Amino acid sequence: MKLPAISASILLLVFQVILIVIYAVAVDYSKPVASTDITNFYPVFQDVNVMIFIGFGFLMTFLKKYGYSAVGYNLLISAVTIQWSMVLTSWLANAANKADSPGKVKLSVTNLITADFNAGTVLITFGAVLGKTSRFQLVVIAIVETVFYGVNEMLLVHYLKVTDIGGSMIIHMFGAYFGLAVAFALRKDELRDGENAKEASNVNSDLFSMIGTVFLWMYWPSFNGVLLGPGLMQSRAFINTYISLAACCVSAFVVSSMVDPNRKLNMVHVQNATLAGGVAVGAAANLIIHPWGAMLVGSLAGIISTLGYQYIQPFLLRSINLHDTCGVHNLHGLPAIFSGILATIASAVADESDYGADLYAIWPARLKTGDNRSKSNQAGYQFLAVVVTLAMSIVGGLITGFIVSLLDNPSEDQWFDDEDFWEVPALDFEAKGVVVNHASSHVGPMEMRITTTSVGGETGNNNRA
Amino acid sequence: MKLPAISASILLLVFQVILIVIYAVAVDYSKPVASTDITNFYPVFQDVNVMIFIGFGFLMTFLKKYGYSAVGYNLLISAVTIQWSMVLTSWLANAANKADSPGKVKLSVTNLITADFNAGTVLITFGAVLGKTSRFQLVVIAIVETVFYGVNEMLLVHYLKVTDIGGSMIIHMFGAYFGLAVAFALRKDELRDGENAKEASNVNSDLFSMIGTVFLWMYWPSFNGVLLGPGLMQSRAFINTYISLAACCVSAFVVSSMVDPNRKLNMVHVQNATLAGGVAVGAAANLIIHPWGAMLVGSLAGIISTLGYQYIQPFLLRSINLHDTCGVHNLHGLPAIFSGILATIASAVADESDYGADLYAIWPARLKTGDNRSKSNQAGYQFLAVVVTLAMSIVGGLITGFIVSLLDNPSEDQWFDDEDFWEVPALDFEAKGVVVNHASSHVGPMEMRITTTSVGGETGNNNRA
Amino acid sequence: MKLPAISASILLLVFQVILIVIYAVAVDYSKPVASTDITNFYPVFQDVNVMIFIGFGFLMTFLKKYGYSAVGYNLLISAVTIQWSMVLTSWLANAANKADSPGKVKLSVTNLITADFNAGTVLITFGAVLGKTSRFQLVVIAIVETVFYGVNEMLLVHYLKVTDIGGSMIIHMFGAYFGLAVAFALRKDELRDGENAKEASNVNSDLFSMIGTVFLWMYWPSFNGVLLGPGLMQSRAFINTYISLAACCVSAFVVSSMVDPNRKLNMVHVQNATLAGGVAVGAAANLIIHPWGAMLVGSLAGIISTLGYQYIQPFLLRSINLHDTCGVHNLHGLPAIFSGILATIASAVADESDYGADLYAIWPARLKTGDNRSKSNQAGYQFLAVVVTLAMSIVGGLITGFIVSLLDNPSEDQWFDDEDFWEVPALDFEAKGVVVNHASSHVGPMEMRITTTSVGGETGNNNRA
């Protein structure tokens, strides 16, 4: 396994040098900076930052033998993505805006937010392939996906001119279906039976995962509202998201115990489906959907997402061998489609009588001096954005998945397992599922480890003994 | 155990539908919203939000076999409470203010804060009955307690017109004594000996709990000051709380090792008593108690709380069979009484010469054009608020406890144990206290599990073997 | 072990009483307070607060048997330090500024920030001696180090008049070399072989540690920028730090796997070296080093820090018996020297043409009406600040280390082990490395514990059996 690790390192090193050169040529600070440029955005940005690095990072630690990779690779691929995104998405925006110097990038606090959004997209994709891809493959995915992401964002914002304040389409739908397409391209028959004993949690890994869940849950209003800046629309975004999440949490708990054969709650649902309300309300978070609307949306999202985990995910695995480690389809994919439809409906009924001048801030194409779109016209574009994003993400993911399938693929016994890629504490094997009798009490740690492994334990070798 | 889970689900489902209907009829967004309405409140609100969901949620994970329930139910009952509270407490405030449309609710960021406060109160109550109540009972408690909470808050704010900026009476005292009353109503002889082996922590559960402690500790200044908005009084509230907590932390450590028979520190004290300074200074956080006063208050709170854990809690268990799982009496109850007395004293000496115009913002009843109360008069009302809150919480708690005692009670072997209510990783039993000899190395996981249970291990069955 | 615990308690108690007296005599609230005094500083302060208490606290929980002490003592010594610092550093600043009432202290939100910085410095020192010092020794170190820290800060800010916005010299360099000097003064031959089996992590302790890492990593821009207040310079500090950390993260991962004999990643590097970019950019975070400069600095810092962990730290242990538990030399010491040199270079090329009026806010000594320093002159002072800080911290650390070496030293078998200082859950030994056969299933917990210990397990006693 020496080659792959070095390969990832060399790729990272070369790409980092390229980034330094690009930044030296093209990137500088934006100025002037007003006091409110920071107070309006920075505290809310930091909430989003926590969602990306603690939220996603710990949410993915639920695999009991893959915690180092989960939180470590989360940090690494985000670090690569944010540096790459800050320059690339700015270039694309400059080009779309026909800026005088399309190659020049001026950084402000807002760029930190959009870079984090891009990282979040890549991390959703990471969730679909968690435990089944090498570090080298993940870095390639991050670099390539950022290009597709940037292009799709540009299409939606600058050409389709749709609203998607919480990034339900741009971030969640794109990241999820891109990830599912990569996972499909990398599909393996060995995953189909779902009996890999390492693909499981234990009590501690589940609680680490809940740290991620709760931070994502709490700060999701910030995610959906951060780009608006303070004012009436941001207030609406915060309130809609807060209510949607609360309602979603309740319905996820309700459905979780109802669908369980033993009528017990399932941590997978609690860790994930409770968050679907944040995705589902996202594209319409700043729209006038009313508090009861947000509550209804959240309630339905919790139901859809939990049913997705319970029924759709196993069905996709059995029927088309689509293995989705974190179930990103249920947390991000389906709720994002719901959100796209919601934004379509909300756009179809939006009038100046309700929104005032905000109407044109939300949908600039409705300006008479602009594209002069009607509300049904705008709704059509909103729906088109769903279709475009699905197409871009699936095609982009299939291409990317094909590329990385040619690179170093971890072998079956390396899946969901840190051991071949991280220095793992040697004695930890004893801490889990030790099975030794008194007679062997004289053996040293190495022997004990062998004994342990030979008789099984938490690693589940018993299944095959 | 199938029926109870479904019962909780049906109740949650019905209540969620009721909420959607209520919101459709009565709730909308507040407008207009100024930029400062958000920048002044939202970042500090998010600190409070972290306290409610991470702080309380992880603080309660200290029970080694009850972590899923601790953090999961914390999320669930908060999600129910905040939706219910946003409409109910607004109705009560509208009624007290004789609003034109008492049934109409206009939501702003401030409502998110007060909803979180209500959730915090219910979570303190949860702490008293942690591990001994079913999900169904907890949801009933949350719904009913919110009514009593709202009424008590209205009495204190609108009728007694007292100051309690950090909610020491409204939140901590109320939540603690309500919870103790519920626990008393549900008391069981089997808890009296304190020898339930599952009612214990392990190293990991203690560290998860410390995540909760430290977030509560850090953000407590935000809790005590958030409603003030930026200015001199908020600055005072932040500084007083910060100093009180630091002093409390020191005295909790000092007393913890002094009262221990082995002169060792006790994690129960570190997890909880270090926070008592935030409660104790709460009702007077914005008052001119001077930094040394805050320091003295914090120091005493740490002493009181630690002594409470060490001596008063076991005494109440032995003498009146009052079992308080998290010791909320020591962290919230006693320090809140201290805080009520502190606010009484500070009110008794408050003059316009010290406070300027802030005097009437803090105590509007002292306005000559208002109730024209004297300072000793106001002090009397402050003390009355302690008495009223104690009465409301204890009576409300006893009534609620009686109601839920008629519902499904978990059996003794279900106490402090996730297993009958959550899908728990099967192999985890092996990871904890595995006791198997070589000869049995051929058995599969299920057999091992049975073996494990039969011979004891971390579950403590050895005690009874 | 009864005496030491009481000694620490008595010292803490006496010092707390002294603090209350000092505060009663000398400390009050600052006023008036403008709304922006809070909104400009408080949210960013809370980020720093999380870094100090969650960041440092959990980063140090990586030792598998020392988690209670790591996060508990982190809280305790910070609580002592912040109370002591708020008054002491204000006195020193008053004296340097020739204030009318040098003994009077007026507290505002800014004091909470600088108190946290002081605590951070003491915690870096704590990292160097983690697991090898008693609570009594740690409290003495905190109290004494705060004095040396305050004097050094005063020298740099008021006499050398250097810029160090992120505290790379004042906080990181000082804390690291002070800690290394204390560690050197307390050196023990038994640590030299690095074979103490308790000085190790396990999977859970490593993940707890990552909570600290990620919070430090996310909020480091706040650390480096908080004191500036919102505006162009703060924006630059945020952006430079964000980029430097991202680049540092990448290079730390690259080097980590390259230097590993098995080409695997090492959690020690991921937990620590990924953060070196925050330190390295610190002293120049608000300077015009350009985004590519920040990226280069971060990349180099990740390399330096990882190489430090891999090669320099073992070399220092072997050659001069300098045992640095957390490797603070690699995370704080070396990157801080790099940062000092970086600030020297940036000062040497700083002109009004680039900085405008900010030049004199950053370097007041360059004012013609002030010290009228040239840029090379200022650069000389910047370099002198490195030398002074190194001298102050090493001398102060040696003196402090000598003092505490006379106090109660934990014995070798107490190192890296909570057990003699905390009430540790009895049954936890069974949860880790249980080695018992069926025949012994009748034994109670105490016997099992003895059995466990006698045959070894995670505690590593096997090494010596």
C-alpha cells in the first residue's frame, strides 16, 4: 500500500504548488472593507464553517473502524477544495458578469462563505463513497467536482437566474447525485449483500456522529440565511429553517420507530433524517412560505428522508447495486428535489404585493428592465434548474467516477477500515472484543492481538469462522 | 414494548398536526426587520442554541448505557417544545399586554431565543428524570410543562414585574423543582439503594458529557445577556457571568477533592458544579453587583453546588426517596434560590444614582408614572417571585408527574438503558466487558452476546450473581 | 496521595480569596459602553473562548488514560488564569501607559479576550508537561507564568512597540518555550526511552482530540483577527489565516505519510501540525503578505511542524532528555519563530504607499511625531522581540520549573494516568482489555479488576511482565 499513499501526496503537493502560483498571479484582497462587511457576515460564516468541518466531519465518524479517515479526510479534502474554489468560482463569476479583468480575484469574507459551500458539496459526495475510496481518489474527486460544481452554479445563478438561497439545488442536490453517480461508477458486487461487518457503528462512534448531527441541526438557519445579510429576508430564512428543522426532527422520530420491526428508534435516522428539513426548506428559505408552510415542509422532509433510509436505500442497493454509505440520497438528494419543487411553486405565486422590492432582489429576471419574466415563466426556470442540476451532477459524477475507477482502488478488506492508511494504536484491538482465557495471560500484546483476531470479536470475523 | 413506542409516535404525530393548524391560523413573520434586529441578537442566540442542544444534550450522556436516549431525546423534546412555546408564550404575553389581537403571533429572531429558553427549562426537568421515563412520558411532560412555564413567566414578568435577566427563577428554578416534583411523583423504591449498576458512567461517557459542560460554561455569558441587546447592561451581564463562572469553577474543584474520601476529584462535580456560577449570578447578571461581587457569588455557588451533590442529593434520596439523576437540584435548584435572594438584595439597594435611566428599564414598576414602587417594595416583589416560582413549579410538577405516572412506565431493567428503545449495535456488548474463554471461540456473535450477558461484565450483573 | 490534593486546594482557596479582595479594591466595570463595543468584539471573542476551553481542552485528551485531567485541568487552570490576568495585565498596561490611577482596572469585553489569550499561553505550557505534573504544580505554574507573560507582553507592546496581532510571539512562542523550560527543569530519566505504555492514545481518545483540533482550526482566523475590530485589516487577518490553515493542512497530510515508515498517516500530525499555519501567519496576519504569501507560509508551516514531530521531538528527547508531551515545540514553538521572522521581513518592506494610514496603527513607532522609526529600524525591533520573548520565556520557565520541582511531583506510575487523582469508574477496566475465563465468572468487580491488571491489557503492563 505504499504507492497509493505517495501518489496522493504527490498529487496534493503538485496541486498546492499550482495553487500558490495561481494565487501569486491572480488573487489579492478586496478593498475597501466597511465595518458592516464583516459584522454582517463573519459571525454567521463561522456557523457555516462549524457545519463543514465539525458537522460533516463528525457526522461521518459513525463507522466504528473508519473514524480517523472520516474526520481526517473531511479536513483534508475541504482544505484542498476551499483553496481551489476561491479562485475558480470567482473566475467563473467574473466571466459570467463580463468583468473587465475576468482573471483577477479579489477576496473578501464572502469568498470564505462560498468556498465553504463548495467544500460542503464535495463532502456530501464524500458521504456517498465513504469507506470505499482511497485518499488519492478523494482528492481527484474534490478537484474535478469543484469544476462541475462551479459551472452548474454559474448556469443556475447567471443564466437560469433562479433563486436557491440555501443551496438546496446548487449544493445538496448536486453533491448528492454527483456522489451517487461516482458510487455507481465504482460499484462492487461485494457490497451488494450489505454484510461487511466493518460497515457498522458502535455506541461511541454513534455518539461522535451525533456531535456532527447536532451542530448541523443548530446552525442550519445560518447556512440557509448567511448570504442574505441582515434584514427582513434573512430573518425569514432563519425562522423558516428553524421551524422546518424542529418539525422534521419530530417526524423523523415518529417514522423511525414506526417502520422499525421492533418499534425501536434507529440512530441512523436520528443522525440524518432529522436534518432533512434544513435541505427541504433551503431553496425557499427566504420566500414567503409562512411559518406553517415551513412546518409542513419540515414534517414531510422528515418522513421522506426516514422512509428513504428504511426502504429506498436498500432497494437501490439490491436493484442497481448502488451503495450509498451515508445515505446522502435520503438526507440531501430527495429533500433537495422536494426543495426545488417547493421553490418552483413559491415562485409561481410570488407577487410584488407580497414581496415589495425584494421580489427583484430574489428574482432579478422578473425586472421589467431585465428579462421581464412572468411569475409562471420564472417558475419554469426554477424547475429547469432542478433538471439541469440533476443532469450536470449525474453526468459529472459518472465521468469523475470513471476516471477515479482507473486509479488505485482500495481492496475489499480495506473498505471501512483505517488500518492500512493510518497508524492505528496497536493495543486498541484488545480494547474491543478481546477473547482470551486465563491460560494465555502470559502473552504479550502482539500475541494477544493475534489471538484476538483469530477468535473474532468486534471485527466480525466470527461471521466467516 | 411495542405499544409505548407507538403511543409516543401517535401523540407526537397528532400534536404536530395540531401545531401546523395553529400556525396556519395564528402565526406569521414579524416585520419590518432592521439590520440591527439581527446583528444584535442572532450571533448571541446561536450561542444559546448550542447550550440547549449540545450543552444539555451531551451533558446528559454521562450514563454509559443511555447515551442515545440522552442526546436523542434532548433533541426530540426540544424540537416539540420550541414549536409549542413560540406560539403559546406569545399568546400569554399578548394577553398580559392586552394586545389588540391576542391570538396573533408575529415571529422574529427574539422568539427563537425565548423558545430555546423554554426548551432549556424542559431539559432541566428531563435531567431529574433521566433514564427513568419513557419517550411517551417525556413528550407529555414537555407539552404540559410548557403551559405551566408560560404562566409562571407571565406572572413574574407582567404581574410581579421582577427582573430575572438570566432566567435563574423563570428557567433554572422552575425547571429544577418541576423536575424534582415529577421525579417525586414517579418515585420507586428500587432506586433508593442507589445500586443500579447501569446508573454509572465510563471514561468515554464522561468525556462526552464534558463536551456539554464546556459548551455550557463558555456560552453562559451569552445565556445571561442575550435578551439585553448590546450596551452597558449587556456588557455588565457578560462580565459578571464570566467572572462568576471562573470563580465557581475554582471553588468546585477545591471542594470536590476536599469532600472526597480519597481526596480525589469527582467528575460529577466537574461536569456540573462548575456551572453553578452561571445560574447563581443569573437573576442579577445585569445589576451592579461589581466584579468582586460576581466573583464571590460564583465562589459560593461552586461550594453550594458541590456540597449539594456530595451530601444533599444522597440525603434526599435516603430520606424522601427523591431520585434526581443529573442532580439538577444542585446545579439549577439551589443556585437559583441563591440567585433569587441575590436579586432581592440587589433590588433593595438599587438607586437611580447608580443605574441612571437603566433603573426603569430593569424595574419598570419603579417608574413614578408606573407602579411607583420603592426599592424595598421592589425587593419584596423579587422575593415573592422566588416563592411563586417554587409553588408553581412544585405544584405543576406534582400534577404532571401524577398524570405521566398513569402512562407507560419503563420497568426497572429498562432504566438507564437504551437497549429496549433503540436499535443498539449488536456486537457492542462484546466490546464492553467481554468474558469468554478460548473454548468458546467458535461461537458466533449472538451466542457470544448471550454468554456475555450471562456472566456479567460492564453491565454490572456480577453484583447480583 | 492525600496531601498533594489538599495542598492544591488550599492554594486555590487562598488565591481565590486574595483575588476577591483585589477585585473589591481595584476592579470595576468600564463605561460607557457603545453598542458596537459589543457587536464588534463579542461574537469573535466567543470563537476564541471556544478555542481555549474546547480547543485546547479536547486536543489534550489524546492520552487514553488521562482524559479527565486533560479537559478538567484545562478548565481549572484557565479559570484561575483569567481572573488573575484580568487584573494583572491591566495593571501592567496602566503602569506602561503612565495612567493616572495605575492600580485601577476597568473591565470591558476586550478584557475577556486578553484574559483568554493569557490562558491560552498557560495552556500551551500545560501541553509540554501534560501528564507529568500534579494539580498543585500546574496551579503554581499558571499563577507565576501569568506574571512573566504580562511583563513580556508589556515589553513587546509598550517598549519594543512591535506588531504581533495573532500573538505568535506573545502567546505561542512564549507559552511553548516557557513550557519546554519547565519540562526541562522537571526532566526525568524514566521518560527518556519513550516506552511508558500509558503515554499513548486509543481510537476514542484520538477522536476526542480531533474535536479540539477542528475547533482550533476553524476559529483560528478569529484568534488572529479579534483584537483588530471590523475593517480592512481584520478582513486581511481573517483571509490570510484561513488560507494559511488550508495550505498547512494539505502539507501536513503530505509530509505525514511521506515520513512514515509504512507510508501511513499519523494522527499526531493531523491533530497538531494542521494547525501550525495559524501560528505561523499570526504575527503578520494583518500585514500585506498577499494571499499567495499566506498560502506559502501555511504550506511551509505544515512541513516544518510535521518534520518537528517526526524528527526534532525524538531528537530532543534522546539528546537532552527534553520530553514534550503534546509536542508544543512543533505546533507552537517552531512556527512562532517562523512567524516572528515573517513579521520582521514584512515590517522591513512596509510603506505608507501600501498601508495608508494603517501603517501607523500597526507600527505607532513609525510616526514622525512618535519614535520616527524607519522601516528597517522597525524590522530590527521586530526581530529583537523574538529574542526577548525567547529569553523571557526560557528564563521564566527554568525558574518556574525549578520552583515547582520542589513541590509534590507525581511518581512514575502516576504519569499519564488519572487514576490516583480522579474517581475513575471501577468497571471501566473491564471495558478495556478484559482477560478473564469462564471459570472466574463468579468474581465481583474488584476481583475482576485485579485479575485484569495482573494479566495486562490496554494499560500495557504486558511490556514489563
